[in-house]
Amino acid sequence: MVSKIFKISNLLAGLARVRFTVAYVAALAFVSTAMLLIDPQTHDRVIRNASTNVHNLAHGRLGTLLGSAFVVEACPLYFWMPFLTCLLVLAELQMRTLRLVAAFLIGHIGATLVVAAVLATAVKLGWMPWSITRASDVGMSYGALAVLGALTATIPRQWRPAWIVWWLAVSVSAAVIGGEFTNAGHAVALTLGMLVGTRFHGAAHWTPVRCLMLLNAAGFGFLILAHSMYGMFVGTVFGVLGAAVAHFAARRFGSATPDESMHTCAGQPEPALSPTA
């Protein structure tokens, strides 16, 4: 009996450490399941009303800035949910809950507003058709990529330049090749996440399991950015070349300052990343 109580206590303590991930993934699962059960007309109406397009934002529907993050219309639930969960759990363990929430919201809302402003300007100047103002734009991809970008702060310093250049190269090439506003939004969200990550400093606790989680999270981010075979190929080529140049340049010209993002010893407490003043 005591052992069961102890196990339950450990489980609850573990879930408390990733409480944002648990709550957000549960909400996504509920909404996504409900979307599968409703009729096509209602489904389309939900997407239309939740979209953060120029039309909705121009009419003051600012609630879509948050609501759109809970509505996902692309890919089956069973495909993307495990990878998203892996990314968010890793980020919450490495950066703590408040930092994760800040990165997600800044990336999701910031990228949405940047894309909307650019589209509104392009339509006003006659560069894009008026129909683009009503295009559907929902999902968690902006927030997820911002979180992936914020994880830059936890990457060991010797690998950080390669990590940064790899993702910038992949996101920019995907934006150019894809040619859609969502592709550009992905690049903006990733960049915003990296900028947010510059405010986080401290030691990050890396274990083999967390490294495996990072690999899965990175694969998920790559699929969001480069979702075509051509985009994957070009992104990989430019990403690898850029990462290699950045890594060797950092080794050649970098300082010998101790790395504050290296993993801590297994027997020592895990210090949380903390924002600078």
C-alpha cells in the first residue's frame, strides 16, 4: 500500500513538472477529437472562425490569437501528437514552465501578427489577391517552432552555432521554396524563439533520454518546416553546409569560456534556466 502511494506521488510530481504540456496536449486532444466527430460544414466553420487571418484580425477577433493554437487541421492526430508532446516535455524540463509558456506565446502570437501585417500590406499594394485575407491559418506550428528555437539556450555552447545556422538555413530555404505565407511564418516563429532563448541563462541537464527526445523534437520541427521532398533535400544541403561552416568557425575563432549549458552531474540538483535582468 505504501509503495503504491509512493509511486502515485512520484507520478504526480513528475506530471507537475510538465504541467503546461499535460494541460495543452489534453486540450489539443479534446479539440482534435471533437473536430473529427462534427459534420464537414461545422468543421469548416470552426476553422474559419478560429483562423488568425487578416479578415478576422481586422474585425477585432483577437481571441483567435490564442484559440487558433488549439485547432489543428493538418495531419492525423496520432502522427503529430507524440512528437509535439516530446518537444514540449523536453522544453519544460530544460527551461521550466514559465519560460516554455513565454516562448510558445511570443512565437505563436508574434509570428501571426508579423505574417498578418505583411499580408495586409501586400494586399493593399495590390501584390496579392484579396482572397488571401480569408485564408485559413490555424494550428500549433508557430508555437512549436518557437519552443524549438528557444531550446537553443540549452544547447552546449560548442554546438550552438551549428544548431542556429542549421535551423535558420532550413527555415529560410523552406520559406523560399514553399512560397506560402505559413512557410514564412514558420521562419519568423523559429527566429523569435531563438531571440527569446537569448534571455535564458543557466545550466541545462542533459541525459541520454533527453538527447533522444531532442532528436525526435528536431525531426518534428524539420517536418513542419520542410514538408516536401524537394524542400527537405534543399534544406538539408544548405543546413549541413551552413552548420559545418558555423561549427568550424566557432572552434577557430571562439573563446575558451566555460560552457554554462553543459549537463550537470547526475547526482547534483538541476538548476533551472533563468532569464537575465
